[in-house]
Amino acid sequence: MIDIKEILAILPHRYPFLMIDKVIELENEVKAVGIKNVSVNEPFFQGHFPGNPVMPGVLIVEALAQLAGILAFQSGVQGKTVYFMSIEKVKFRKIVIPGDQLRLEVNVTHRRGNVWKFSGNAFVGDKLTSEAEFTAMVSDKDL
């Protein structure tokens, strides 16, 4: 398991944009499973939507991407940064609300040089909420 202290050492993201609370499973260069606890105190709920808070889908995809970044880092790309290149086949199937716990799963589908392709799924309980395929590039921190 990777706890929040280690996540903060790996990712450059900070509150309010850090979307991973812990990693519960990781197999280098293959897959990772992480958790995002969705709290009513998240700043985006103030405007999305007042009186009916719903987690923005784009932030669920961001959470998947951050988990993919942790997977890449743990797979040997320390000292580098992982940048989004593309997002494809995104589907939102169920809303995510305060009190939900997102279980995020990412799998490496292809890797060539510094370009990684991932598939990702987000669940609340056993219900699929979101899915996406995305590509990222591993690069030096100063592009």
C-alpha cells in the first residue's frame, strides 16, 4: 500500500487538485488500484452543483491519470514527470456524490519508449461510474 505521505512525495499535485488518497494495489508496469474519498468539503462542490453536488467527470478522469502517474513512477521513471497526451473513449455511467469512495483502476495497455497508454475504470462499490483510455508521456520535469 502507498499512503498519502508517499503519494505527496511522488506526485507534484497538491490540494485542492490532488485526487488520490491511497494506492491499495500496484504491479509495476501492469496495473494500479487507488482510492479517492469524496468529501462534501471538496471545493468543486460549491459550484457543481449547489444543492445537488456531483463530482465533475473530468476530475474523475484526472484521478485516473494521477494514479497512472504513480504507476509509472513506481515502475522506474523517478525524477521525471508524467504529462497527459490524449484522452479517448471516455464514458460516464453513474454520478459520484459526497460520501462516495471511488475505487480507481488503471492498466497499462501499451508502452513504447517514453509514451504509455492506459485504460482506466472508476467504481463506487461494484458500480462502474466512469471509464477512459488515455495516453501519457514521461519527460524531464522542465519541458
